[in-house]
Amino acid sequence: MNALAALRLAWRALSTNLLRSILTMLGIIIGVAAVITMLAIGTGAQERVAEQMKSLGSNLMLVLPGTITQGGVRLGAQSGQSLTEDDARAIAAEVPEVQAVAPSLRTGLQIVAGNTNWSTSIYGTTNDYFEVRDWPLAEGRMFEAAEMSGAGKVAIIGKTVAEQLFGDADPIDQTIRIKTVPVTVIGVLERKGQNSYGQDQDDTVIVPIATFRKRIQNWSGRLLRISAMSVKVREGQSMKLAEDNIRALLRQRHRQQPGQDDDFSIRNLTEMLAAQEESSRVMTLLLAAVAGVSLVVGGIGIMNIMLVSVTERTREIGLRMAVGARGRDILLQFLIEAMTMSLIGGAIGIVVGALSTWGVAAFAGWQVVLDGRAIALAVGFSAAVGIFFGYYPARRAAAMLPIQALRYE
């Protein structure tokens, strides 16, 4: 008996007990749908982390001031004022693993353009900030040397600020007011999107650090304090080695004794997001494994029903063997029945999984990625389940003796 004839017989046997076949396939349908949905959610989470890493910038570290103690009371994180612009220049010059360093100051202020105003974050920094963050300009230009040293009244704005203040109009060469300082827009940044904390990175205004200090905050003093510095490590260099060298240099510059706590902190943002990505990957595998249990349960259901079917059709099997059917023909017929149930259940499961994935994206607002490899994996696994759990009943049917089968009541 060829495979096509066996397939016709299998289809006839399944359609005879249609409701039982559908209920048997239910475990496979749920299993395939669950695997597809869970993998889509997990892959979406990984894609989200990858986007955050890309928007953050590659090989990035953040150096922040440490804590201080006043009257025996330890104040919060970053309460100290231990970092200066000279520290940033020293790191860029003396740590060979470092590609660029951008000192920065930050505050939140209301800005005004004509009759429109908007509350946003104001950063004072240098042109190195755009290199460190891998953040190119969509239009306009960077700060000139004279504007950096002379506290020029210029600014580069993010896409969100441009849209809120100017709408569809060209913001280049337009004037905005920060506090009482009129500032000319010379550039607009490419869109970055949200960071890992859900904050809009495009909602920002960037001015030269001297402009921030002298014109916006009216700070004076010889020590040019900063609130943070962003450090970009060269491609291929060890982030750990760069961190150790930066720590050693800053401790030396700040005259800290052995055993004394650092008066600054270093955060390896790339490693933090890489760890988050690895966690997402592990979670994806766990979700897929849990969903795969449904497929196994569905396979057990197929085995159970196939054993019942073999028992019910014992006389039929004996009759077919008596007229010349071989054991392998019987084996093939029951294997095809089991595989047919698995594959039909897998096909329906794909549709259900795609719909549930769409539902998760539409109603829960999660980022999901429906990968063709996940669909192939689920269908392949469902077919394997059909063969694995259908083999024993099929083998049992093929091993029957015709005389005993014909005598079965």
C-alpha cells in the first residue's frame, strides 16, 4: 500500500469520529498556539532591548559623582560634587581604551518659542556627546569652537522639542528662550525614541556646557563642576579594563587613600542592557518550554485515542491482514493518522497563535515579533509529537496476529 492510499484511509478513519478527532487535536492546537505566542513575546522583548542598546550608544559608560556625608548623615546617590571638566579631559587623554568623553550638566526648564512653550530637559555638554551617544544630526550643524569657549547662545534640539515648538516649520535659525536667554537653534537631532526607563530621549535641548554654566545657571568659580560624564570605549577594547583604568585615574586625581571609598561611581550601561537582553533570552526559552508542555500533553492525548482506535478496529485490522496487508502497511496507516491529527492541529494552532500574538500587541501594547522560525519550530515539533506518540499504537496494531484479531469481540 502506498502512502497516498494510506493517507486516504487515515482521513476516512478520522472523519468517521470527527468530534473525537477535533478534541484530540485540541492539545496540539493549544500547544502550537502557545509556543508561537510565547516566542513572539520573548523575541519582541529581545528586539526592544536591542533597540534600547542601539539608541543608548555602543560601549557606553556613565561616570557620576558619589555620595557625601554631612553631620553623620549620608546623603543620597550623586549628592557629591566631585567631578570636573578637567577630569573628563584627563580621562580622554590618559586612558587609551577611551574613544571620547563628554562632560555634562542637566536641569529641567520651561522654554519658549514665540507664543508656544514646552517643559523639557536642558543639557550642557560638548560635541563629544553626540559621538559618545552615536547620535547624528538630522539637519543643521554642531557647535563651533568659538561657541564652546565663548558661551555662545546656540542650541541643538531633539525631534520632540522641534515638533512641540515649531510643528511642521523648519526650526533651524529660529530663536527659543531658556529662562531669559534667547538662544538660536542650529541643529535638530535624529529621532532616538524611548530609553529603557520609558523616557523620551528626543525631548531635550542641548547647549554648550559654558553656555549652560554662565548664561542659564549663572554659576561662577574656578572649579568647573559637572553632574556626569559619558564615556565611549573604543571598539574591541575591554570595558572592564577601561573601567578599572578610569577608576584608578580618578582616585589619583581626587587624592583618595587606599581603602577609602570612591567619591564617584561608574555604571557600565552596555553591560547592564546586555544582561537584560540575556535575561530576556532565557525568559523566552522558559516560556517556550512551558508552552511546549502543552504539545507533550497533546501528544499523550493522541496516543490515548490511537490506542482506543486500535482496539475498536481490531477486527478490521485482522481482516485487512487476512486479505494480504502487511504489518508495515498497518503501521504506516496508523502513523499517518497520528501525523495527520498533529499537522491539522498544528495548522489550526498557527492561525490561533497568530491571532493571539496580534491580540497581545493590540490590547496589551507589548512589542511582539512573529518569527517564521518559531512557526516552523512549532509545526515541526507537532509533527514529531505525532510520530513519537503515534508509533506505539501503530506498532501494536501492526504486531497483531490475523486469526486473533478476527476472533476479537
